Amino acid sequence: MTARIHAVRLEHARLLLARGGRSISEIAYTVGYQNYRDFYRNFVKYERSSPRKARRLMTRLEEAPPPRE
């Protein structure tokens, strides 16, 4: 049950990170974490990356040209 709650929160966090415009701390509180430390710990545990690295990667992927066929 707890793992499912974290999965839903982190899915929402990934969307907000990709969208930009909010700090990572603000995203942590928006998705339901009481403090940044718990958010960061769970993000790294389930995503195997820090929120900042994940945001940078998503930003690069959006800016990359589409693959040629």
C-alpha cells in the first residue's frame, strides 16, 4: 500500500519536474510530502536518480531533435 502511494506521488512529481516552473521543494510539498528530505529519499529509491538529475534529463530529451527514420 505504501509503495503504491509513493509511486503515485512520484509519477505526479515527474510530470511537474518535466513541466518546469516550480522548485523541487515546491513539487515535493505539492505531491504530498511533508518535507523535502522524505521526497528526495523516496525519489532516489524508486527512480534511481535525484530529482535535479531527472529534471535535467527530461529537459534535454525535450530539446533533442527527433530521431531520423
